[in-house]
Amino acid sequence: MIYHDIVIIGGGPAGLAAAVAAYDAGARDILIIERDERLGGILNQCIHNGFGLHTFKEELTGPEYAERFIKQAEERQIPYKLRTIVADITPEREVLYVNSEEGAVTVKAGAVVLAMGCRERPRGALGLPGYRPAGIFTAGTAQRLMNIEGYMVGREVVILGSGDIGLIMARRMTLEGAKVKVVAELMPYSGGLKRNIVQCLDDYGIPLRLSHTVTYIHGKERVTGITISEVGPDRKPIPGTEEYYSCDTLLLSCGLLPENELSKQAGVSLSPVTGGPEVDDSLETSAEGVFACGNVLHVHDLVDYVSEEASRAGRNAAAFAVKGARHGETARLIGKGGVRYTVPQRLNVAEMDDKVTVRFRVADVYKNKNIVVYYDGEEIRRTKKRVMAPGEMEELVLLKQSFAGRPAVSKITVALED
């Protein structure tokens, strides 16, 4: 059986950053497996700017950002396979991949890095009433068709959901001459970054209707119109609030789901909140030697954070391939009072780095709240935050020195309080 020190599944921004970091940490036998025909992942279709401000201190487009990491990987001569599908991963880190040149091949990995990214929630998961006419696309599919394939997907557009891809596509469609009639959002707050609401909707006069959803899709052969309705606190449509918009296209931007079918096969425990693996501070999953990073772990709002997180996963995968498993008990991280989840979910106090970044999202829009950290019920830190929203990822840094004299901490709580 073929052996590699590290096998990285996914050649997008997470997989590339993990590979580069693993190489720089001393690993040399690394293999990247990518199902697409080119490296770079979703960034190849993200032709707008706004990437790289944290990582490279300059504003780049998605393809430019990806090219920086592709170049770094190629400079290090890290091998990769394109048009290759990973069909199975066992808990023993045996990876079965398939491509047209080699057929089915099983390799044994010293460590595995999961970097498969995420997928969009499709129409079938939304329960939208109406026929199944042409003209209904997820926002990411429309983005690929326009930016890579060169097709114009529609002329009169309604967008359901205010995730970042939907907001960016509202601007993209407008710049290509389409008329975006409205963006409807089920929740009472936007699911995207504030800057995207301003730059993609407000700057072009596109209305955002919060607490609204699509209640009927008109048309049999092609979409001819959309009815939206206001929803109440129970997220159910309110009778008498229906509004009709004529259109030929409906874009769906209703959330992203981490791609974790392979993770399940590897025996990885998944978080019921994020849909991604539960990990410790080294980003190791419950399956020994299997690490996760990027949008397969939890959905990020900035690719710079993906790269930073993936670099940590790559370094730790390299260390595992050489030294094996870490030792010591782990403390559980718990979110309370509006903190939906934390990543990581566990912390190895004895072997943690000097600084560990904990990222989390809140459940609602909060103003003038304190982010409070407790170690086994003892308050350690209290930080005031003016505004927090579900569309913006929050973070805090835990210092190893803060555990001095507390080696047996079993529970770390991150809570929002007045």
C-alpha cells in the first residue's frame, strides 16, 4: 500500500494553506487531492475583491488570493492530484481515491487533513411551494455559470436569503445589466457581512426585506414571478402580507453546509450546531490523526481566517505524523447566553500553544454585551462588545499563561452577559 505522511483532501484555500504550513513545519511527503480541474477551490469563481486584507495586507480578488497559495505550494514542489475523487476514508486513515488515469487507489496516511469546504442548501431542503421551472439557481451555481462558464442566468431577479454569496451576486447581476427586484431574508437580521450589505445592496438601491420569505414560485416552464410574504416570530408566513414580483430568475442564498460525508466515514464526531467536526485546539477531530480546517469545519465569513486556521491544522498534522498523538486531558469549551458554538470545542491545557484563537458565532443581534470567559465557573475575563450579529464571526484569544495554577480545568465557558 502506498504511504504518505500527510494526505490533504481538498485543494482550495484551506487545503493549500495546510499543505504549505505542513511543509514549512518539516513534512515533505504531502499529497493534495482535489476533485476539480484546477487548484483554488471556490475562490476561482469569486472574481470580486476584498480578499487578503489580513493575510497579505492588500486587497485581492479570489483568483489572485488563490494564486498566491498555489504559487507557494508549487515553489515547495508539493504534489497534487486534480480531477480526483476521494471515495472513502477509514478510521485507520486509509484513503481511497479514484481518477481516470489510475482507477481506484488506496493510500495510507500518517495524518489526514479534511479541507473539503462546504455546499449550498438546495431548493429541496427549503420546501418552497410551486412547480419546478427553469430559472432557479443557488447563488454559488449562478456565480460559477457567470464568472467561469460565461452564461447570463437571468434578467429579472429575486434573491432569497442574505448570505454573502447572495449579496455579492445581487451586485454582480446588476453590473451585468440585470434588474434585482428584491432580496428577501427569513430572519430579522442579515446573514451576511455588514460591508456586503452596504456595497452590494445599498450602493445599488436594492431593497432588503427582513422577516420575509418566498411563499410561491410562479411558472411551469420558466420562472415568471415570485410571491414573498412577511413572517412572524415563528417564521411562518403572515396571511395578507403577500407581495408579487415578476421575474425570470430566483437565486437561493439560504445557508452553507459543511461537506462531511467523508468525515463520517472516518469516524469523526460532528457538531450538531455547525455540522462540522468537533475538534481540539490542534484542530484534531475525534478520529486520531484526522484534522479539519476551513469551511468543512465551520462556515467562515473571511477566507483570511480560513488560511490562518488551515495553517494551524497543517502544522499540527505534520507534528502528529512525526510524534504521534498528544497526551493530557482536554477541557470542554461551552457557549452560553447567546453563544451558539465555539471552535475549537476542546482544549488540551497541558500541550496548547502559547495563544489559542477561539472563534464563535452568536444566535441573534446583540448590543452592548460582555463576552465573559469562565474556567470551571471562575470568571477569568470580561470584554465589552458594542454590536454582535450572526453574520459576523467573533473571536477571542486564550493564553496558556492564564491556566497557570489551574492545570485541571475541565470546562471553559464563553458567555454573553449584560
